Amino acid sequence: MFRKKKAAPKKAQNKKIKSLRSAFTKVVIIVLVLSSVAFIVYANYLNKVIRAKFDGKRWAIPAVIYARPLELYPDLAFTTEMLEEELLLGGYRKDQAAKAPGGYDRRGNVMHLITRDFYFSDGLEKSAGVTVEFAGQRVAAITRTDTGEHLSLVRIDPARIGSFHPREHEDRILLTRADLPDLLVKSLIAVEDRHYYIHFGVDPFAIARAMFVNLRAGETVQGGSTLTQQLVKNFFLNNRRTLWRKINEAIMAVLLEMHYTKDEILTAYANEIFLGQDGARAVHGFGLASQFYFRRDVKDLSPAQVAMLVGMIKGPSFYDPRRNVERCLKRRQVVLDMMRAENVITEEQYQTAKAARLESTDNILSGFNRYPAFLELVRRQLDRDYREEDLTGDGMKILTTLDPQVQMQVEKHLSATISTLEKRTGRKGLEGAVVVSSREGGEILALAGGRHPLKPGFNRALDAQRPIGSLVKPAVYLTALANGYTLATPVDDVAITLTSAGTKKWRPANFDKREHGRVPLYQALAQSYNLATIRIGMDVGVDKVVENVKLMGVDRDFSPYPSFLLGAATMSPLEVSQMFQTLAAGGFYVPQRVIGSVLTADNKVVKRFGLSVEQRFPANTIFLLNNALKRVVSEGTAQSLAGYIPDYIKVAGKTGTSDDLRDSWFAGFTGDKLAVVWIGRDDNKPTRLTGAGGAMVVWGKIMQSLPLQPLELTEPEGIEWARVDSSYLRSLTDYFGENAWLPFIAGSTPRQTVTAQPASPPAVERRQKTGTGLWDKIRSLFH
Amino acid sequence: MKTGNRTHVWNPLWVAGLLFAVILLLHGCAARPPAGEPVVGGGGKPPVQQGTAAGTLLASAHQAVQAGQFNRAEVTLERALRVEPRNAGLWHEMAQVKYGQEDYGQAVQFCLKANSLAGRDSALIKRNWLLMSRAYAKMGDMDKAEQASMKAAAAN
């Protein structure tokens, strides 16, 4: 009974167990099936992720921005020092005897260099070994280094000045499998993954070995990850050390190996690997890293250099040669040992490499996105023509107009002069902006958006909208000259009260609070007389002046209030620059450009921003106006510019000051360059500076330090010159000016003048021989 | 095949271009100002000299034009203009390239620009007006074409 009793439950229990077992088995089977399905689905998902990334664009290659290429030719005003600066900026390295592309060797005033292949929009400029000789701050001769043949010009591959990569701050130079030198591949495999060519994505032996080593050491000292796993980790996964990530990594590594060849994976690895940080820019891949650390192409790396880079994979910041020299060197030697052990290098190579010093950190090629204000303008111009994905998608090359020589001087003098001005005025918080462009071509050569060139943020050259003050006057006088006025027309600089319906009475005044009586028109402009200007502008019509400002290139709507005539309208320095560009280019509207062309990664031209011109004003009117603008500098408000710019250069320009000395402006051009400078405060408080006392000083210092061409104004047909005897004014006013040689449109010459021989300009107007520029004397002080 | 088509399309232009080149060469010999005489008013710079940077680039631009590669010619001329931005002859060359690109509006504008820098170089001014006349005719503006050719006749 008891037994039975006992047996019965036992039976039941057995039954229970049996049914439990079968249920368990069922559950297990179901779970297994489900998890297999889940696994398959998951693996399939991972598979898709991998293929999508691998088959599509593997990397968002940033668009690379280049400076203008330096073109050297005999007689160009340029120095050996300037060339060396350019070459270093362009990533050239100092090489004994300049053996390979990208190397240079300077011997006194002679520079040997080997340029690098570069595709421009007019085709490939092949690498060339050239010797450039300098004499007297000029290029004396250019010859081919091998044959001695004289060359009329050489175009040097331009410097990379930045890249656009909005989401991730990464950068890389993409390499193909063929670009990877054997030495690098073998070293990489010797150090990171010895069974690379045998395993299927995961290396069980390596894992076992790593586990054994780690257990014995009690901590993680060795990793068993294959190159494939490392790539997967960098490529698809985050950096957390979890089991789940490890599992994902392994699955994806195997999947990757199923779909792609060893070579494809290796190439991807070589492009992806993180090898250091340059400010906000992450240095990825061996291509960029070898440029960054050694200024070399990866194929030119020595065994010691390869060893350093391969060693750094373990910890790019821990083994950073810039900060941890000893550690980096030690690691390199370990890698060299491994390279020898695996027969990657010969004993002789090993000895040489081991003895090699670590690369000097001075050589490190930084300077990416070094000109943020300029790059901002490049970006805006591109935004008009491209979508952001197009720009960042596939490694386009953007060839810009930036002239590093001009940019360097702009940055240096803007910042230094502002500091000096702050000391002098006792007012802190001054800011400034500069735009320099080529006179005829309208190419933006340099741009500063603030006194701290590397500080990103408010770009005043583009975004500061400030009252332009007297910079508007050339537009007023241009309108007058086109409407019956001559340079000698007497105008009354006497008080005037303006009333218009619904507004208060307005009584403008001169800067010196005085009236100057009756003066010839050119004098009113040269001295920037407000009262005379208002009278002229009201006579010809404010709307006509507004119309001309638009024609000059600032195509916006301005209200035609009388205050417009004295520059109440606000503009950015860049807009002002476009406005003066039209005057500098002789009345032709030349759209200012920052980009020359855009090329795809495989060097096809996708976009050209070519030179275009459009005549907006008659040549003779502009000729008269520009002559008057020269007088602003020779005898008017900008006279003190003579302290910076030698007399033979000649400058046409205009000072500008807004109410209460809030804005200080100067815009002016020489024979080859136009520059606009603005100084003011971000909070719009007074600066205590006039145009001549602030902005013009910056202008003078920048231009003084650059090679300049003398200003020539080509006389158009139908101009006659006359000596204006100011006695005809004397009877009417207290003005006692000197006689002045003035140009007139034929037929408009006033009778009270002594007309000269037809078409015979005064001696000073003649073309003059260029003398020794002051700029080079100044420059030489800094070298 | 492509070039074959091009040559066919460009044939008359091509001949005209050659003619212009010849005129230019002849002009180059004739228009240099006598030594010692100052160049008045900064205008009338000597034509582009062979063997100089601008000269080399101009020669290369001519090659490109002859090969029907107007875009390459344009880029090359822009380089030349960067070296000698106020050389009226180069602006005229640019006008010819624009004409070749069938951008007649810009052809006219570049001629006007060339004229504004030509000073007393009446031969160049004449060539500018001639080209403008043809460009206006291409744009169907016969009045302006006529006026331009009258100005060309007057420029001597």
C-alpha cells in the first residue's frame, strides 16, 4: 500500500517529469528555433548594414579646399622667404637636394623644388623639378633642374587649406589597395594580425593566446581582435566594451569576410584607422597620417616611419609623438623588433630604422581650417550651388582664390593694429574686418572676419551690417558726374535744412562742424564735405544714387531718404567691397569670386566660376570719379596714407566714418588690389576713431607689406585735360585752392579754365617705373 | 568622332579665329610704341610678349582654341590675365573665346572691357568693334551690329 501509495505518486511524478521534460524539450526546441530565426534575422540585418556601408560610399569623404596655386614667373615680385612659407603651408618638406615630389631645398636665394602632380580645371599639371632664383625681391629666373632649360612660368600645386565635414570632424586621404606599399601591409599584419590571410574574420588562436596572456597577467594586456574585427568596431560599432558588442563584432567580422576579399577589407582598414587628433580634426587612415606626421605620401615612408604609424594604432593619443615622445619612440622600437622577427625588414633596414630619430614635431602639418572666415565664404558660395550631402559625399576638390601671402598679412596687421588703436584710444573691445580682392578679376584674395583669425564665430566681413558713412559718397558723385556735373563744377558747402512729410527737420553738418563755402566738386569729395554732398545728391535725386549703388553691385532695396546720401544705409564689408570693385574695375561689374572651380575626386570639373564682366557705367565717367578718388588720398581726408604707401604707387580711395565715430572705414585700390577695412565694436558703441585714424591705418599696414602695382587709370576716348584756375571760384567764395589739373569729358570743360594741349595728362599721370617697393624692405625686417 | 562633329560645327569660326590670329600677329609687329615715347595715360600696353608668362599662356590658349577646347582656353586666359590683368589684348582674346563658346553677350562685354584698357591702340579697338559687330549679329541685334561695324570703320 505504502509502496503502492509510494509507487503511485512516483508514477505520477515520473509522468510529471516526463511531461515536464517533453515540455522542456519543446520549449527548448521552440526557443532554439526562435533564437535561430532571430539570429538569422539579426545576422541578415547586420549583413544588410555591412553591405549598405561597404557597397555604397564607405566614407563620407570631405570636400577638400585649396588655396590658389602659386604661379611663379620671372620678374614677379616675390622673395625666397615667401616661397618657403608657401611651400611649408602646402605640405612640402625640406629635403636635402629635393629628391622627391613635395621636397624642396633652399640655398640662399636659390630654391630647388619638385612640385607634385595636381589636376586643375585646365588639366593635369605634372610634377616638375624646378630651380627658382631670386634677386632684389623678385624672381630672377626659373629653370628646369635637370636640363637647365629656362621656363617662363611654373605653377605649384596649391596648399590644402581646409575641408568640409559637418557631422563628424574627420579627415582622410583615400587610398586604394595599389597605393598601399608592401612594407606597410606586411608590418601591419606582423603587428596586428599575423593570421590575417588565413582566418575567416575571427582568429580563435589569437583569442586563446590573448586569454591565456591576460589571465596570467590578471588584466587585459593583449587583444585577440583581427584587423577585420577592428575595422568592424571602428566602422559600425560604438566603443563600449560589452559582451554584446564583442558578439556583434565577431558576427559582423565573419559576415564581412564572406562578402569581401582580404584586399578590400585591408584597404578599408588602412583608410579607416584612427591615427591622431589635430585640434578638432580627427586624422584617419594612413594616407592622411603620413601627410600629417611626415609630409609624405604613404609610398615614400621609411621603415622607421611605418613602424611609428603602425605602433600608434594601439593608442594614437597614448603614443602621440607630439606629446609623448619617449613612449612613442619605445613603441616604435617594439614594432621594429616585430617587423624584423617576421622578416618584414632586413637586418640592415632594422639597424638603420632603430637608430633613426623620431620625426621632429615641427614637421607636423597642421593648418587645416586655418582660415575659418574665408572658408565660411567659400561654404556660402557653395551652398548656393550645391546641397550639403553633395559637398561632403565624395571628396570633391574646391579650388579657391585665397592668396596665403595676402591672408597672412591681413591677419597679422588687423590684429596688431587693433591692439595699438585700443591702447591709443583707451577703448577696449574693438573689432575689425578686411576684404582684399584682385582689382580687375574680382577674386577674393584674403578675408578677415575679426581680429582673432582662428576664433570661429561672428564673421564681420560677411555679417556685420554697419552704416557705411562717407563710403557712399563715390556713388553720389558718380551720379552727379553722369548728370551734368564736372569735377570743377562749383558746389556750395553751406548749411541746409531738409524737411520731408511726416519726418523731423534734419540739419546735417560737416565733420568739422564748419561750412566751407563754394568749392569745386572734386574738392568736396576729397575733403568729404557733407553739406556739399547733400546738395549735390538732392539735386540729382536720391533715388538715382540708390539706383547707382545697386548698379555698383549691392543689389538690395534702400529707402531713398536724404540721409542715404551721407551713408546711413548699412552694408557688410563684403558688400562694400563689391561696390568698390565696380569702380576699381573701371565701371565694369565683376562678380567677386572665392571659388575658381570644383572638381570631383577623380578630377572631373563639375563647376567653374569663370570671370565675367558687365559694363555698368561709361568709362569716361568712371575715369573722372577715380581721378577724384586719387585726390582723396593725395590731398584729401586720406592724405596720411602717404606714411604707408610710397608716392609712386598711387591709391584711389575713400574714408568713411559713421555718426559718433561708431564705424571707421577705408576702401581703396592700387594698380592690382582692392581692400576694404572696417573697424568698430560689436556693441555698436563709439570707437573714437575716424576712417583715417582707424581703418585706413590697417589698410596702409596691410598694403605696405605686400607687393603692389602702381595705380594706372586708362584714359578712355573723349577726355580732355585742363588746368582749372580756381580764381573763377574766388569771386564767389573764400576758397583759395591751388590750380588743379583735371580731366573733363570733351565738351564739358568750363570756360574759366586754361585748357591744356588736348589729351595730354599731367606728368604724374604717366606710367612710372616701379621702384624698390617699401613692402619688401618692411618684409625683410621680419625675416 | 566627337571632335569631328565639333570641327564641322566650328569650321567657319575656326577660320575666323585663324584670321584673327594672323591679324593679331601682324598687329603685334606694328603696334609697339616707338622706343622712348611714354605710354600716355597708362593705356596701350605693349601686346603680349612671346616668352613671357602671359605670352606662354596665350600661346597655349590659342592651341586650345584650335583644338576646339574653348573651356580650357578660357581657364588659360584667366591665368594670363592674373599675370597681366590690364593687358587689353588679353581681354580681347577672352572675348574671342566667349564668342567661340557662343556666349555672345559676354563676348561683347569682354570687347568693351578690352576697349576700356586699350588706350590709343586703335588697331585693337577696331578689332574689338568688329568682333562686337559679329556678336551682336549673332544675337540678332542688327542695329547694334551695324553701329559696331561703323565704329570699327571709324577706328583708325
